[in-house]
Amino acid sequence: MRHWTKLGEAPIPGTAKRLDLHQGKDDFFIHISGSTELMNSRKHGSEDALGELVCVGLARQRDARVLVGGLGMGFTLAAVLKTVGEGAEVTVAELIPEVVDWNRGPLGERAGRPLDDPRTRVFIGDVADLLRSGDARFDAIALDVDNGPEGLTQDGNDWIYSPAGLAATRAALAPGGRVAYWSAGPDAAFGRLLGRAGYRVDEKQVYAHGSKGTRHTIWLAHPG
């Protein structure tokens, strides 16, 4: 039987759901209240890959700007920071303030405390608001705001994967920039939608942990 300690809970804006943070013997995990496990601190291979793949080549760009949509357990942010150069600026957008607090607290050690990196900027709010604003251009955008193109935690996340969301994201990219989307599983319809939105798409299957078992999907998209 699995034993754990509940460390915190947080309401999910716009829903009746909440996130629960638990600590086990050797790991942390976050559940949607009473049901699905969203993430586990031992299984972050695809989150690492999301941050690494979208930032390939940016280590040589002194003033690279990167947007990470969804802090989660901090692993994608940490991977981005390891890949970009010292002069980069990395904005991480997180809708739920308690998730930021958890990453500043006991959870943060697992990813190496990326929020403490001086290159990190934290935006507490919906990443969609940043994409809609048109105020910034990013050399890379990594989006992991839900379980994939069909929102699990919040219906509002569906906009990110809609034609309007894809267009806003494309407009937020600097020339030569790219965007990467994470999903718990494949979705052929979303791959086709990216193509119709004017992206060249490289779809990758990445193991969640190690070299066997569950694989997740990453779409790496370049404006055509």
C-alpha cells in the first residue's frame, strides 16, 4: 500500500476542482482532487525533453527570450535554463499561485530550484493572456498547461490548442522561433491542425521515465 503525506491543496480557477500535493517516501506527486495523478517527481523525462528540444541552439544567443507555459514541478523550466545561455531571460507562467509556492518550498529541490535562477521571471496568471497581449516576442515557447489538446484540469486551456490560440502563439514568436507542445498521448487531429496553422511539425514520442514504459508526445513546431 502506498503511503503519503498531503502537503497542500489549491483550487483550480474557474472550476470546482483542486490540486493536491503529496509527498511519498521518495517522491512528490500532484493529483486532481480525488482522481487523476497529473505529475510525479520521479517521472519527468518528457518534461525535460520539452525544455531541451525547444531551446536547441539558443545557448549561443546572448539575449534569448523563452516562455514556459505551466510550471508544474519545475522540470521543464530547469531544462530550459540548462540549455540557454547566461544572458537569457526565461518567463514561466503559472495559473495557480500555490504551485509557485510549492516550488519555492519542499518541492523545489527535485528540479534544482529553477525559480531561484536570476534568469527566471515568474508570471502568475494564464499563459494565454501573455500570448494574446502581443507585448513580447519569444525565441522559444514551451507549453505544458494540461494533459494535452483536450483540457483536463480546466476547460479554458482548450484555447491554447484552438486555431485562435495557435495563431496567437505564432504571432508571439520572434523570427526563427519555435514552439513545443506537450501531451500525455498522441493526437493526430492536433498534428494536422498545426499544419493547417502554417507550422512545420516534428512529432516526437518521449519516455516519461527511463527507456521503457509510458511515452508522451511532443510537437515541435516551426512557422513555415
